[in-house]
Amino acid sequence: MATDPRINILYADVPDQVGVDGPMSDIVEWLMGGTTTLKVLSIVGFGGLGKTTLAMEVFRRVEAQFGCRAFAAVSQKLDMKLLKDLLSQVAQGADGMDTWEEGRLIRKLRECLLNKRYLIIIDDVWSKSAWEKVRCALPQNNHSSRILTTTRIESVAKSCCSDPDDPIYRIEPLNESDSKVLFFKRIFGDKEGCPPQLKEVSNQIMKKCCGSPLATISIASLLASKPVMLKEQREKLLISIGSALEKNPDLEGMKQILSLSYYDLPYHLKICFLYLSFFPEDFKIERDSLIQQWIPEGFVGIERGLSVEEVAEGYFNELINRSMVQPMDINCDGRAHACRVHDVMLELILSKAIEENFVT
């Protein structure tokens, strides 16, 4: 099975997150200080800059200081799933809420949070209307409660932080030093492990990613999947990335960069990858459930000495190895029991699925 012994190192441990220490310290300082009234901070930046990663690390750092805490993601189409997710994390005795209507969910959330010090993180807010609906469920109190949001849209960040004392944190791309650490460690296992003859072209490839953690680790993962890559092959890859970023490092440019990783997938993994277009945005995809959907579709091949389930789990692990999906629920044995698809990657999957006439 194509298990990845580096999963714990690359994804699970806080010390190995690159470029988050400074921003995390700034945000934690703001969260833990100041007035006792409710405050809101919004992290804003384009897709792939690491807003969710930063928010999650902040949450882990300070969650023990709050009586109630919750972390939930907003999909582009806001529905009651978000309110139910929040309520399940903060409420005791909310059984049967699957049948509750929206007003009852909001009232119960307000009741649970009104007299407690709470920390709520709302990830990936797409619109002012979505924020307003969530905000009405989070009551004002004088217990030093805090709300942290992330968004790609400046106007949405301003809507979240309508009070003059509520700051907007504009996340910056990785600096050159942090980009090198992330890039070289993913490929060579060590930031100093790059062979001298490949340093110049590797530096150029890394710089073309313009400090985007998502683009950097995606391209590094593509290179890491190659047993040997000659200098000429890396230069060819550099030209491909350069053409994708001739203008600005916007979302479209990043999608083109990530397309390189898609085209590099073997045929059987392309099909399994495109199948992820069936799942909604921000959905937690359980590994075993996904495997049991791939198998009857006929996507999983036969390998000598392995069961079809073991082959399918190898496919799942290989998608993680290549950074095409983000692992979740990592066990002590290094196995991820679920995954999530980054928003930018989901847009790529949807466009490729239509282009290939696979899912429409």
C-alpha cells in the first residue's frame, strides 16, 4: 500500500507549519487581551495563502482558555448545516436538532453562548448575507468572547469587522526563506537537501509560486513524486509554471499551476480524483466510505497479494502524498481516516470533470 510515513511530519505537528508563528502570535495576543466585550477579527487573503491553516493553529493554541469554542466552515451556498455544526460543538442535550428549523437553531445557539466566554471561528465566509445570518446567532456579552473569521473578499472582511476596534488581518504570502523551507523539505526531507546542480532551477520554480503555500506544496509534491528528475525536466516545468503566472498570482493562475499536478496523475488516480466532484464544498470525506464508492464504480484495479480495499486505500494515500487532498483525522499510525478538498482544488476538479465529460 502506498502509505506515506511523512503524513504526521507534514500535516499534524504545529512546529512544522511554515510561516505561521509570527501571524499566530499577533492574533493570539489580540484574542487574549483588550476589552471584555465581544470582538471580531477577520483574516483576509486570496485562496491558497493559508488562512484556514492559520485560523486552525490559533484555535489549537487558545481553545483551552474559553468555556465554549467551535470551528466551522461556510460553503458558498449557506445552509443550516453550519448552524447545526456550531450547535453540536457548544451545546449539551441538543439531540434531535436535525429536524429543527433555522429559528430554533439560532435561539438555542444564543442561549448556549449568552453567559459564557466563547471562541467561534467561521472559516471561508463568502458573502455579507452569509456573515449576517451567522452573526445573529452569536450574542453580545461581557465575558471576553471572541469571533475569528476568514475570507477571500475584502468587503466581506469589512462587514465582519464593522466596529472600529475590530481589526482586519491581511495575510501575506510566504517570504523567500519560509518558501524555501516548505519547498525543499517537501521534496528532499530537509531544507538543505537540494543537490547543487538543481538549486538554481528549484529556486526559480519556488519563486514562481509567489509565496502561496498551496501552490508551493502542490508543485513540490509533484516533484517529490518523481524518483529522479533531471535539470532539463525541472526547467521544462518552470516554463509551464511561468506561463501560468505571466500576469498576477490570482486564483486563475493558481488553478493553472495546480493543473500540472492533475496532468501528472496516472489514469486510475485521475478518475478517483475527478470523482471527488460529487462532494460539496468543505465536506469531510470519510476514507472508508469513499473507498466503498470507488470500488463498485470499477475505478480500483487488481494487484497481486492485495485485497481490492487495500488497493483503494493505496489510491487514497497517494492523493494525499501528492497534496491533491488535505488529510484529516490522522491516527497515531500515520493513517488519515478522512480528507478534505481545498476550495481552489475543488474548482479545478469541477472544471476538469466537465471538460472530461465525467460529471456534469
